Amino acid sequence: MHKAQAFSLESNTSVRNRLTHSLEVADVGRTLARHMGKQLEAKGIAIPEITECMQSIVENACLLHDIGNPPFGHFGEQAIRNWFATRGVELFSGARERRLPLGLPDDARDLLNDFLLFDGNPQGFRIVTRLHCDVDNFGLNLTASSLLASIKYPKYGSQFGKKLGVFSSERKIYRDVCGLCGLEPGKRYFLAYVMELADDVCYCLSDIADGFEKHVMASRDFKHEFRKICEAEGVDITTVIPKGMEKISNFGYEVAIRITRRIIDEAAIQFATNIESYLDGTAKEMSEDLPTGKVLKCFKTFARRFIYTDHEVQRIEIAGSRIVEGLLDHYGRLLEIPRSEFTHFVDRGELRKHSGLDTEWRIFNQLSKRMLRVYEQSADCASHDEEWIMRARLIVDYISGLTDTHALHVYQNFMGISLGSHGR
């Protein structure tokens, strides 16, 4: 609830956060799946029991789709990548048992790639499959289909593309899950297309609606700028804003809901007509083939130009980037100490006398105990390099799990700016 959708550290509760955005995506996703199911039933391709399952799976995937986002969204992701590209590589090189002066070797870069390419999507898969081990080692015990439907970019290991979808640490889990569903690893699961469309529809339309709520733009300004974008894309603006609508007083009701309903109807027919290409994971993004796809593209362009460039948004994003990097600087001190000392922290639960690591011990005690248990389960038999990577994962798991508000409070505490209590 305290992670930003478009506007970080927002006090106006009418403006969406990651929770309300995810609920909205889940609602649109379930509606999409229901309409698609009816089309499949009408064609004799599926029975009602199957299409009811589709609705639940898509709804689950939509609820999961942003669960791995770090504080401050994409700027938080970039801050983690930047920190590991500089400080992380430096610390890892110094910690290696066999140091190579000519730069980082390929095997070490493979280990670090999960951080150098950090993204909220694979972090979400890691959270639900590995970071909740209180009952057993299967995370949240979700179905294989729900897990696969939540993976937007099915890239893993050395198979780097536009985005990384699964970290190397969860590669085996991903392959096992693919095997259960008869899916070739690296191919997109057919219901992931539905989840992605629901997210695409919601994020750009709701971010514009929030822009209206925050008075980032007036109705007249929106219509003027949006008309220019539509003309450049060859879109008739009257298909979006009816003639005679002089003023948009409620963007969500007057514009967003109408467009969403149109997309749902078109997508249901598109999905059922081309079901084979979706089943084998070879289809393009669904919005690219919809008649209303160009309209959605216009909304995305408008959001990029006039919502995400808003002065307040960018000011907080810059601060958010510094906050995440600052947290990594502090918790990164745990990556500088010898493995034997860190193991003493974990196993003995105390500071070794005369070690000189009083500050590191206190930093260690701020970490999540649940995430420490995940580290313990795999670190005992790990090589020197692998243990360092697991320690880095522990730190990133903790920081990326913080809300925007909590990250700010922890950062202020570390910097001595504020000593107020911020909980765990």
C-alpha cells in the first residue's frame, strides 16, 4: 500500500498505489478471462470448468505481477543495477579467493548478472517461490499455472532479452514448473498474455486519471496534447473523446472505462481466434493486434510525455534513487566482512569479541529473520563465491521488500537525519 504506482510518497488516498493498482489489474484481468472463456466455449474449444479456472489463474497472476517491485519502482530497480555495476563488482572481485587483475571473468559475471540486470518481475517470482519458507520449501505453494501466468518475460539464465523474467537462483524452480504445465522453458505461458494486457490497459489509463486527480494537467490541456498524439498515430480522436464533450470532469468514468470495455471485447475475439499461437507462446503482445491497440499506444505516449515527466514525480524519483543506493551502501558493509565473521553472526547470534565489527553487527540485526532463514538453508554447502552472492541476495531481498515510506525512514535513520521508530 505504501509503494508508488506513479506518484511516490503520496498522501492523497484517491491516487493509486501498487496495491490499488494490482487490485484494478486483477479485476480487469478476470473480466478479460471471463469474456475470452465465453468465446472459447462458443467455439467448442473449452468447457465451463476450464474457463472458470482461467479466470482464477489470471486474477492470481495479476495480483502477483508487481509484488517484486522495489521501493520507488523503476528508479529503485535502476539504483540496484547501478550499485552492483560499480560497488558490487568491486566488492565481489575483492572477496574472491582467486583474484584476477584483468577484470571480472565470465563465471563471476554470470553469478552477478541477477543484480546487474535486477528487475521487479523476477524478484516477484523469487518472493513467491522461495522467500516464504515458514511451512515448507515451496514458498506460497501457488499452482504452476498461476506462477507461469505471472511471468511477463520468460527469459532466464544466459538467455537475456528485453527483460529478465527469472533469476538464475530460481532457474530450476522455473524449469520444474514449466515441466508440470508442458511448457518449453523460455516460451510465454498463454495466460501471461492476458495478465500483460490487463496491466497495459490499467497502468497508462489509471496514471492519467491520477494526473487529473493531482491537477498535473487540465482537461483542455489533455485534449489539446492528446489530439496531436492521435493525429501522429493516425487515430481518430472522436473514437476516444466523443464530439461535444467540451470538458472531461471524470477521466476514469468518461474515458478509461469506455476504452477498457472496448479492449476487453476485442481481446476476447482475438484470443479465441488465434488461440493456437497463444498456446504455443509465439504470439505478439496482444495489444499490438487489437483495433484499439493504437489508441492504447496514444495513451501510453501521453503518459510518458506529461505524467512521468511531472516535476514532482521526477523530484521524488531522484531522491528515491539516492535512498536505495544509500541503503545499499550501508547494508553493503556486510559484503565487505569475511565469510567467517558473517557466519558467526548467523550461527551464534552474537558479535565476536574484539572483531571491530560493532557497526556491521547492528546492521545485520536490522535484516529480516525470515530472509535470513532462506540464506541459512543454502549457504552451508556453498562455495566461497556462491556464499557471497547469497549474502548479496539477502541484502537485495530485504531492501527491495521495503515500502517507499519504510525505505525513507530506514535511510534517514542510517544517515542520522531522524531517529524515529519505523518498525520492522
